Amino acid sequence: MTDSKRPRIPRGLKQDGAALWSYGFRPFFLGGAIWAVAAMALWIAALAHGRPLGGDFGAPLWHAHEMVWGFAPAVLAGFLLTAVPNWTGSLPVSGKPLIALAAIWAAGRLAMAGAALTGAPLAALIDAAFLPALLAIAGREIVAGRKWNDLKVLGGCAAVMAGNLGFHAAVLTGGDPQLWLRAAVAGYVALVLIIGGRIIPSFTRNWLKQRGAERMPAPYDRFDMGVIACSALALAAWTFAPEAAATTAAVLVASVLNAARLARWRGLAARAEGLLLVLHAAYGFVPLGFAALAAAGAGLLLPVSALHVLTVGVIATMMLAVMTRATRGHTGRALTASGWTMASYGCLFAAALARPLADLTGAMGLMEASGLLWIAAFGLFIAEHGGMLLRVRRQPRAAAA
């Protein structure tokens, strides 16, 4: 079948109807932020009042699932549906196809929240539909645009999708879903290594050039490729053998290598702009997260605390950084962070550190504080950027994803 006869997904910047459905970042950034607040509030209520949550999944597994496969895929979708058109030169998916994709994601959240009523098998079936649909859309656009180098991004997405399927299979068959949780987290961290290594030095270089700086971030080279390869091996070892001595050594090496990689990007030179500084700070949680995994392997930190450094520190912080930058850039606002934006970043940094600090110090209330800080971070994003995502379109000021 020729390109002219191949069925196409309707796409383009819709100029009629609700602005929400004109571009992928709009519904998914807003929906992801709303669910980040709602899901954490439900989890805190379950802990505080002993209320049932998640049906046969149980409250702890429901909480883990909805952070890793509920909130995070929405932000991932918003990023991919915005970035892939920039990479390939195609027009973005919008209108009815975008509404349908958002509906699939929302149906998964309702099914998982109501698993006590629907039963775990039906909830799993509904929830599992979203990531394959997203992967198919993003993959089709990358292949159609012949951007073969960008296919590696889909590898991390595929790991997240496989983790979700494995998680549901393990729950339904009485297996251990923790391996699949680690696999998905590893997939997200791999995406940060790949995409973060692409956008952080690029945005920093552009900002420094505008200000006449002479020294620029190091260009992508073999060192970056080596760091990504070593980190991928360390993540694979952690996924399948988190307590092995070889894994502890591998994640420790990955920590050192990623710290050296980050140092090459001149983050401190861009500290005057919060939208840039937060990207460097979010990547800074990568070496810290690998170090936390090493500490857990050595018995110095609980594995769940180390996991939170990755999920909150690396994944969520990088996602919030991208959400704020892309929202401002693609709605015509200046690419600069307000005081409210910086406050949201600070809340999420504190949330990422509070959980392991609770483990190390035994201080009462730090675990609860971590959840409340998470709610504050995404609540501030909704308050400041929700209107930008919903209001009438503006011509983009700059590419931001």
C-alpha cells in the first residue's frame, strides 16, 4: 500500500473546538497532574484511616501501580505526542484521536480505582490498553518520519509497557509483582538517560549562547554512549537481582559515571534560570538514585526508600520540569520560572528526600510529609499552568519538548 493510500491518523493543530484537544501535552499534562494529586490523596487516606483501596490489588500495590503506570504514563504521553512531531516534522495528533487516547487512559484510572467493584481481571484488561496504543502511535510516527535513531526512545516505553503487563499477570496468578515494578522504573530511568541527555545540554547551550557565554556544555559523544550503556546494564542487574553483590557494584559505578556526565553540562552556569536549573537538578537525582540502590544493596537503606529516590527524585521531578517548560513554551509564554513554579520544584525535591530520610533518621511524620509535599508540588502546577492548558491557543514562542 502506498503512502497516499495508507490509512492515516487525523492530526494537526485544530483551530476549532476546545483548546484542550489541540495538542497532546494539554490533556495529558493536566490529567496526569490531577491524578498525581488525587491518587496520593487516596493513598494517604487509606493509610490514615485504614480505608480499603484497590480491591484485590491491595492498597500498597495500587499505590505503586498508579504512580508508575497511572500518573507517569500520562506525562510520558504528553511529552511524546508533543516531541515526536518536532523530531519527525509531522503534525501532532489532535481532536477525536487525542480524545480517544485520553479516554483510554482515564478508563484505566477509573477501572483501577474501582477494582473492588469490577474485579482485578477486568481492571487489568482496561488498564493495560493505554500503553500499547501510545506506543503504536509514537512508533508509527517515528517510522513514517524515518527517524530511526529515535526508535531507542521506544525501548524505554516498551519496558514500561511490559512491566505493566507483567505486574497484572503476577497479581492475577499470585506471583511477585516487584520485579515488574523494578522493570518499569528502570525503563523510565533509561528514558531520562536518553532524553535528558538530549534536551538538557541542548537547552543549556541555547541559553548560554543567547548570553554570549564562551564555554558550552560538552557535545554528545562516546562518553555519553558509554554512560548510558553501563547504566542500562546496572538497571538490568537491579531489576533481576537487586540484592546481588555484583549489582551493588554496578549501580555504584553507574552513580559515579552519571555524576561525571552531569558535570559536563554546565548546569551552574545556567543557575539564573529556574526552568534550566531544575533539569540539571532532576538529572542530579540519577547518580543519587544509583547511590541509594547501592546503599540498599549494602543493607544501609531500605529498598523501598531507594526506590522512592528513583520514582520521585528522577522520574517525577524530570516530568514536572518538562511539564512546566513545555506548557509555557507551547502556549507562547516566556521560558522563565515564576516563584510558584520554583516552589513546586522545591516541594518535589523535598518529597523525594523525605522518604529515605525517614528511613535513615526514624523521624516521625516524614513519610506523611513526603506525600503532602507531592500533593503540593502538583497542586501548584495545576493552579499555575492549568489555565494555560485549557485556554485559547497562542502561537508557540519556542520549541519546548
